[in-house]
Amino acid sequence: MSANLWFALVGAGLIALAAFTFFVQTHLLRRIFAFNIMGSGVFLIMVGMAQHLRQTDPVPQALVLTGIVVAVSATALALLIFRRFYALSAAVTLTQDNDTLGDSYEQEPRQ
Amino acid sequence: MMYLQIALICLGCFFFIVGTLGLLRFNDAYSRIHAITKADNLGLGLLVLGLLPSAVNAFQGIKLLLIWLLVLVASATASYLIAHYLKQQQEGDV
Amino acid sequence: MNLIPFLLVIPLAWALISLLLPRLPIGPIALLGMLVQSLATALLWRSVQLHGAERYAIGDWMAPLGITLVADGLTVTLLAITALIAMVCAFYALFYLRSHRHEARYFWPLFWFLLASLNGIWLAGDLFNLYVGLELVTFAAVGMVILSANRQTLAAGLRYLYMALLGSIGYLLGVALLYSAYGTLDMRQLAELIEPNWTTHVAMLSISLGLLVKTAIFPFHFWLPPAHGGALAPVSALLSALVVKSSFYILARLWLDVGADVLPVITAQGFGLIGACAIFYGGFKALQQDEIKMLVAYSTVAQLGYLMLVFPLAAGTAPEHSMLAWQGGMLHVLAHALAKSAMFLSVGTLVLAVGSKKIDALAGISTRIPLSLFAFGLAGVSLMGLPPSGGFNAKWLMLQSAIGSGQWHWVVVLSLGSLLTATYIFKVFRVSFDQQAIDSGKGLVKRAPWGMELSALFLAGLAIALGFAAALPVELLSLPEVESSLMEASQ
Amino acid sequence: MNLAFDVLLGIALLLCAAGVFYSRDLFRAVVMFIAFGLLLALVWVRLDAPDLALAEAAIGAGLTGVLMIDAVAHLSAKNAHHQGAQFDQTGARPQLWSRILPVFSAVIIFILLLGAIWWRPDAPVSLPDLVAESLPESGVEHPITAVLLNFRSYDTLLEIAVLLVAVVVAMALKPDTSEPEAGNSKDPILHGLSARLVPPMLVVGVYILWAGSYMPGGAFQGGAILAAALVFLKLAGFGIERLADSLLRIGLALGFIVFLTVATSVMIGGRPFLTYPESVAGELIFFIEAMLTFSIGLILFSLFSQAPPPVAPTSSLQGEQDER
């Protein structure tokens, strides 16, 4: 087994771990961590698998570079919205995180 | 020469281990800062010293030294900031 | 000179103008831009109609090294509907945003970025490029949802963003696996190479799940109603009409164009099943709502379910039935886009006029603000699938396909779904035609700007007109693909 | 020996990720996250991807870490200590399915991926060969820069658009009240250090940008370092976020404007969108990259600095700014 394949497997482990976290953690910041790490897992799979048995492959590396930049802007965006939301509601979770979300949303008082 | 290099690197690693041990075992933030900065800076210095003879050219050697210098400055400032913050907090408590 | 890149350059340029020069009257300038954009789209449509599909190699690098844009019949149809709806929404927004000064400043740049990314997705021929496009759509759409940064919209925007990001990661994972298995990102090349094996199946599963989350198909629909229901009216219209379709479009392209040979019948039936669940669940939830925008948003959840029925009808059936399902599904995309944007725009006017989001507040408005209510009704006719309307044609084609291929269970789903739609549409009408309320003079309203009422009516009229002119897009869908001269020259 | 190192590195990465998710308080989680990023940078080196290592260290660990720390610092103590694997503050309904389902799906995901990686078919197309073949025509010598700014430059164009959209949303979220932030602690030592350290950082940023045309480096890594320098200055109390609004906007969009203009103007000569005339391809790419570096640095910085100032959270609805 080459190092490339091994890191692809690590990537799979990261994805599974992060997916589990995404299901059980409701804290919004922890979820931001979760999709950052999940993204890293995907990047590892992308580069690791493509380079297994082949020479260094610049294409997935370039794609992952794009992916990293997109990921950081997604993180920044999520944090911005989260912070504004936190300032208004003092909540770090979205209430009732399952398919009754739509209902709980409507029950919030409004002007 | 090579034995000297190996000895220097081993010594450097030793300081790193000691520093980490201090970080884990000391029970007060000030002593932890003390342990980690002092031991690690020395350890890194020894590592750099040990690696210097292997540098291909002078440019690489300068880079190695620069790394050490930057880490020194950065860790000094960072530990100062941590200690400063701690002190402010403690004074606030009193 | 080829027109395809202009469909991207124009919105991007206008996005920059409205971002950098906020002191200019960006609303009217946007309308001008929409006219230019529509003209370019119309010209491209004509060219494809006459000469067949075109491929455009960006930077003159052939796929798989470079990225290729594809403009075939389906693409130009979607480009046209996008330009049309966006133009009407822009016109509507001119009036609507007068009461939302702060939002107006950032609405226009986001609007243009959204338009650019949608056009990019319709035209894309490359898997990774679609990923970047999807992210751009998501960011712009989330940004538009949270424009009026209050607690509800921020919560809705966060939920939307989190689910959409999760969906993107699923999609990207699938792309990574496909690339490692086939060494290419070009969709056409992939279609030739793809074969059923474990990696392909896992990749397609991951992509499908990611896109289902983004399309808000049951049971991943829960982020949609608060986001679409809470946004500003023109934003809701754009989101429901176009944005959710973009991820469905990729899903359909991938399964029916690229992976037709590896789509197992059981997967197709499974897609149909969740579609059926979406139709009934969305319908029932819509019926329970007491806020008009939430009702319309849940209606979107239900209507998206019909799209999923395309898969069982088109996969593994005889070619003619498959074609019927494909055409019906795409006609439904168009009909729903027109009807739902009309509905959100008219509802926006109604809410503005009565000053409340509650359905009960609409009591007796049938005599006060008839035009918007009429637009709502026309759009409803199309959603229910009553003749003559675009919705009717779409459902009729799908019914024919279901009957022809002997899949009677989908016939039942299609008919019951329409019944359910009728129920919740009539719920609105029952309230608004309440004779007591009319007599008692309730439902005093503010005057709505004429432009807003007219925009909704225009789109609703088009949704009906699609019932008469359905042959036009359907014909384009079955165009054969022809290589552009550029492609041949450089090969 | 190498394999043993890789195995250890991989396991450390997984442990670090677990630490991020299940550490007691959020600050610890952020520190673990930064450590995760640095380990990942090492992994990229092992995977023969120095560009990614640079980007990961600067963007993934550095900038994301700063963003997260900044966010955590604004949480109240109660929320920062919000415990890991609980379901809600209400602590309600620890139903059986809600425990089994996540474990089950995570295991399924892992097994599916394992299979997909293990039984991978051999790719019939080899893009690296194609890249190597076309590299001489691309105008740059570094294959990754060639892919990013020539072969797949359209992706990069859209990517900059993604960054710009994020900034637009950040601007839209910024409260209208623009009172200057009070008392950015002007620590003399931090101040002095940053005054001396920022110039070399800028030099390194420019060097990495310039190096990108023939070796690892390029606009994104250079931009990230530029952004880091700006963040550093801001934290040290230099009031650089008070740039004129219009100037900032143009700076943010400059890279995109140049990119789009070059991409479009070649069409006047009858070439396809985003084609570089071969004789000046290298120079054009460098020019675009330089502008992009500048813009990316500003964009990443303003994603950090546009964050809403620390407002004491209001649990009552009166804090809502619905009036607008």
C-alpha cells in the first residue's frame, strides 16, 4: 500500500468521523469544524486516490487548492452569519434540529 | 562531523521532550510557558545547529538560521502575551 | 463571434458595476443589463434552433484538459427561462425594494452573481466547474436570504448554508471518486467511459445525496420553507423558480445523460418513491400553514417531488416512454418556474398590501386587489395541472409515459398530487372570497404599485401560455447534438 | 521507515480531528483544529503537494484558525463550554434511534468509501500526461499554476467570484452604525513586533507570488500571506480597517476586474474566452496573478475584519433590527 492510498483511507475516516459529528452535535461552531474537516477528508481522497499508481498529478492538486479557498470563504460566511445570529438571539444552536424545523421557525414570535 | 551532528540533533530532541513533559506535568500556566519556550527554543537551536553542516549552500544555511530566529521572536512575543493576559485576569479577580 | 461566453460576462460585469458604483441608479441599470442579457440569450436560442447544439472550449483548451461549455436544446431553454424570470423579478424588485433601502444596496450585486452562476451551471460541461458554480449559487442565494438581517432570516440562512455546504461536500466527494476512477472531469467523455462498479456506484450515490440535499427533496427538504418563506419576495421567486432547479438539473444530467447505463432500476424507483413522499408531505404541510408565504414554500417542496418521478419513468423504459418522461419533466421545470415565481411575486404584493403574512388577513381582498389574486389563481391553475397550462402539459406527458410503460403506481401519485395541490390553493381562495368580510368592509389595503401587480400577472400568464406553446421547448429538447465548427477546426 | 511515519501521521490526524469534535470547551477545539491544519500541511508534503501544504498552513490552519478564535472569543462563557455530544441545552429526548442512526450512517459511509478506494478501477485517461504535453504552450513552468490560470482558468475566475460574493454578504451584514471600535489594546511589544515583522511578511508574499510561475507558490498562497500580515496589523492595533470604503471596494474587486477584462478582451481578436496570446501568455498570467494576490489578500482580510463587533447578545426581541 502506498502512502497515497493510505492517506486516502485516512480521508475516508475523517469524512465518517465528521459526518457522525454533524449528526450528533448541534452547536453551530462545532458543525463548522465538522464540514471543514469533512472537506479536508474529501481533498485527501481526491489527491491520494488520483496519485495512487500514477505520477504526481497537478490537476487534483489545483482543484484542491480551489477547494481550500472556497472552504475558507464558506467558513468565513458561516461565521459571519452565526455571529450576527448569536448577537440577536444568544443561541448557539438552531432549535430542534430535525425535520420539524419549519414548524419551530413559525412559532417564534414576530412583530 | 556526522557524529557531532547526530549528537546535536539527539540533544535537541531531548530538550523538546523535556519541554513537552513540562507542558504536560506542570500545574501552573506560568511554569508551563517557561518550560515550553525555554526548552523548545534551545531544542530548535540545537536542531538547526545540527542540520547546518548538511546545508547544500550558504543560502540554505541562512534560511535555517532565519527559521530559528523567527521562532524565537514569535514564541517570545506569544508567551509574553499569554503571561500578560494571565496577569491582567488575576489582577481583575483581586 | 460566439455568444456563449457573453452569457457569463454580462452578469459578471453588471455585478461589478452594481458593487463598485452604488451611487448610480443601479436598479434601472440592472434592467438595461437584463435586456442585453435577454437579447444575447434569444440570439443563442435562435442559433441553436437553427444549427443544433454547440460546444465551446474555454481558453481554446480541449476537454479533458480544459473546460468545455455546452449549449444544447435543454441548456438554451433553461437559459431563456432564467433570463425571462430574472428580468421580471428585476422589474418587480425596482418597485419592491423602494421600501427596503438597506437591502437594495446589496441585492443587485448578489442578483447578478446569482444569474452568472446559474448561467454557468446550465452551460457547464465539466464536473468540477459545476462544483464551483454550485458554491457560487449557494453563497449568492444565502446572501439574498439574509439580506434583511433579522433573527428569523438569519436562522433560515444558516440552516440553508449548512445544508447546502453539506450537499456540496457530498457532490465533491463523488467528483473526486469519479476522477480517480476515470481520470477525467469532462461529462461527455465520462459518459463514454463510465461502467458499473463499486467506485462508480459510491460516487454516484454521494453525488445524488449531495444534490438531493441541495434540491430540498424530501426528506432533506426542511431547510427550504424557512429560507424561501422568509426571504424578500423577489428573492423567494428567484430561489424557488431557479435556484433549486440548478441542482436538480445537474442530477438529471448526470443520471440520464452520463450515467444512463449504470442507473439501476431500483435506484430509479427509489428516487420516484421519495418524490412521491415529497408530493404528499409537502402538500399536507402546505395545507396546514397559516402563513401565505410558508404555504407557497411548502408547495415548492411538493412540486419538486414531481421532478423526481422523471427517474423511474425515464430509466429502464422503452425509448419513446423515456423521451416522454424526459420532456414532461423538463416542461415541469419550466412550468413550475413560471408559476412559482408568479405566485411568490403576487404573494409579495398581497402581503405588502394587507400588511400581514397570515392567510386569514387576506379575508375579503378579492374585490380590493383583484389583479394579484388573479395572478395567484392563474399560477395555481398551472400548479394543479389543469388545462390549459404548462403544468397540465407537463403532467400529461408524464402520465402518458407512466401509462405507456405500465407503471400504474405513478399514475396514482400524479393524480392524487394534483388533488392535494388544488386543496391548498383553494384554501387561499376560500378566505379571500369570504363574502362576510367583503360586506363588512374588512381587508382595507394599501395600494400596490402597478409594476408589481403587472409582473406577477405577466409570469402567471406565461405559465398558462406555456400550455399552448409547449411544442416549442419540447421540440428543442430532442435536437441532435452537433459539434461546433470551432471544435472540428481545432481537432 | 517512511511508511511508519505516514501511518503515525495519519493516526495523529484522525486523533486531532476527534479532539476537535469532542474536546471539552471550544477554545481547546480551535487549538486542536489549528494543530489539525498543520498536520494536514505535513500530509500534503508527504503527498508531494507543496502548493497545498503552503495553502493549508496559511489558509486552512492560519486564517480559518484566526477566524474561529475570533468567533469563540465572542461567545459568552456558558456557550463556549457547551459540551460536545449532547443533543441540546434542553437535554431532551435521548431517543434510541437518535443515537444509533448517526453511528450506523457513519459506519456505512466509511465502509462504502473503503470499498470505493480499494476496488478502484484504473483510470483510462491520464490528465497529468496531457498537462505535461501542453505545459510549454501555457506560458508558465509550474504545472499547478498552468492548470489554475490557463487550462482551467474559468474555475479560478468563478472562484474569485465566490470570494467576492462572500465579501458582499459580509458587507451586507455589517450593522449600519459604524462607531469606531474602542480600545484595540495597543500592546507595545506586539506593536513593535508587527511593525518589524510585517515588511518581511510582505516580501515573502511577493516572493511566493513570483515563484509561482516556475515552482510551488502562486496567487492564492501569496494572497493568504498578505492577508495574514494585514490581520496581524489589525490585531496589533493599527487602524487599517478604516480604509476608505470606495478604495476598499475597488481593491477587493481589482483582481476580478483585471481577470475578466483580459479574459474578455481577447475575444475582440476572435479568440475564445480566456485565451492568452501565446507570445505574452506568461506575462499576462503573472500580471493577473499579481492583481489577484492583492485582491485575495484584501478579501480574506476583510472577511476577518468585517465580522460584527462583539455585541452583548440580547435574548429579548428588542435587540432585533427589524425596523429597517
